[in-house]
Amino acid sequence: MKKLILKISAYKLVFISVAFLVVFSFGCVKKDEKEIKIGAILPLTGPASQFGQYAKEGIDIGIEELTKQNLQHNFRIIYEDSQGEPKNAVSILNKFIQVDKINILFVLTSTETLAILPTINKENIITFTGTLLPGITEKSQYLFRNATSLEQETNFMANFLSTKMGKPSVAIIYVNNDAGLTAKNLFKEKYISLINTIMTEESYEPNSSDFRTQLSKIKNTNPDYLYILSYKEFGLIMKQARELGIKANFIGTTTFEDPSGVKIAGETANGAIYTFSSVSQDSADSKSIEFQERYIKKYGRKADLYAALFRDNVHILALAFKTNPITPGEIREAILKLNTFEGASGKTKFLPNGDVEKSLIMKIIKDGKFEHLQSKS
């Protein structure tokens, strides 16, 4: 009888153990199913590192905000430093796919986005990019861009100079990569169509620090304005231009709103004007104000546009996943069906091609600060 009781007890123990394992395993599977892994390819070092860092900080705040909302899905971010190199971006993406099994991808720069497009299309990976290249979302049904394009920025600058500044002569210095070359060509085509003139243009290689050869050629043409299409090296370009006696007014794009570049330029940055998204560091929009307050508290300084954009990307994903999409096609449709999202970077409503339309303003650098110059009509 005792043996029988012991056998029954043993069977009970085995049954309970198996049941526990089944329940435990089921719980783990459920947890994994609800975890959304976001892989972020960012230039955390290299010439575009300041923008990569801003994007990372914005993402971190977005993830922190989501964890407080008790959502159905758990969003986890995995960062990798690409150094702004396309080949690194490709290697990182392969690692994200094979090892990390990501669901969503974030990528920042133009050259990296172009490099990984074939893999994005092959693997059907929903991707949010920060590139300003025009038409980029037309190259993949899985690509979204929550930002203005270089075409919008350069056209806006060309129209501004033509209608507001008396059609001045313009020289261009640009970084020799996809973004720089595209911006130069877009601006040149538009400006020539408006004033029918030819401008001086000089390129430099990424990671350069001496621009005197190019600037000396530009000086010989004595332009009214120097259009600087660069990353944070615009500070050195401004400084070296003034040292060579170039008196042209400096103009640029969104990249001018970088404190590190302005610090390098010093007083030579005063009066520089540039195109920028209508929602910026000093926006009166309540969502932007809340984000800036949170950002300043965490990092001790104001957020730049990329921080706001990528923070918003995190929240847009959270809204899309409320409908429990599973396939990349379902995720894409869920994003496109979202109503206009109001966030730190302003209002976002994706177009059918995954792009957005956002208004621009002109801003000016004064004593190291970024101020509004003119609103878009």
C-alpha cells in the first residue's frame, strides 16, 4: 500500500512539474510574442555623430515614455554604431536579422539608407529613416520618412533668395556623398531656373578638416552667399572662409542647428541663415514644449530636430501596434491608417508612399542661438 501511495505521489509530482513547465513555457512564448525589437543603425561616432547621438537620445526618451503607459507590447531598442559607413550599416543589419531577430529598423543617414535598401526590400523590414534624400521612400514600400526632404529645403532656400534677397550670386561647397551631391544639384537646378545664372561649386571628401583649397577658388568668384551643404564641419568651413577674407553671407540646411558646429565657428556663424522644420527647439506647440522640458531635464540641453523626430517614430509605432499587426504588410497598413499624429516634431501624417509633408521656416544664428527669421507662406 505504501509503495502504491509513493507511486501515485511520484506521478502527481511529475504531473505538477510538467504542468508548471508548460505554463511557464507558454508564458515565455507569450512574452516574446509581445516584445517588439527595434534595431537602430546610428552614426554614434564619425562626422555625423552629433545627429546619431541626438536620434539615440530621442529614441531613449520615447521608449521611457512607452514603458510608463502599460502597453500591450514591450518595445526594446538595440543600438549599433555604424560610424556613418554604408558597409558597416549592411553588416549591422545582417546581424540584426540573423541574431537579434528585429521587427523594426531605424536608420539615420542617406548613404546608409541607400546601402541597406536591397536587404530591406528582400527581408520586408519596416524601416524609419532620417535621410533627407528626395524620393527615397519610392524605392521601398517598407520605408517611412518622418522629415522634410532635401528637395523641400533646397527649393525653399532658392525661392527665399530669389524673392526676398534680390537674387544674389551664390557659390556652393558640399560634402562629396549622396546627400551633399543631391542637395547641390537640386539647389543649382532650381536657382538657375529662377535667376538664369551659373554658380561656383566645390566639393570636399567626408571627414575633411582643411577646406582652404576649395574656399580659395570660391573667393575668386566673390559670391554674395556661400551655401554650405555639410555636417558639423560647417563650423570649420565658416572659420576658414573668414580667415581667407571671404565676405559672403553663409546659408545652409537643417544641419546648421548644431551647437558643436556653431561653437567651432564662433563669431563667424553670426548672421548665417538656414532652412528648418517649422517645429523646432523654441516651438510653442504643447507637445513640443513637454518634450523639450523632459529632454532638458535628462540631458541638460535642448533637443534638436532629429531627437524629436525619432522620439515621435517610437510613439507612431506604438500606436500602429495597438491593432496587433503581424506581417510587415499589416504593420505598414497600420502606420498609414493612423490619424495625424501630434508629437514633439509637430504634426505627422504619412502619405501613401511613406513620406510626409512638413512646412519649413528660415532661421538665423545669433550669438550662438538659433532664432526664427521668416515663416513659410
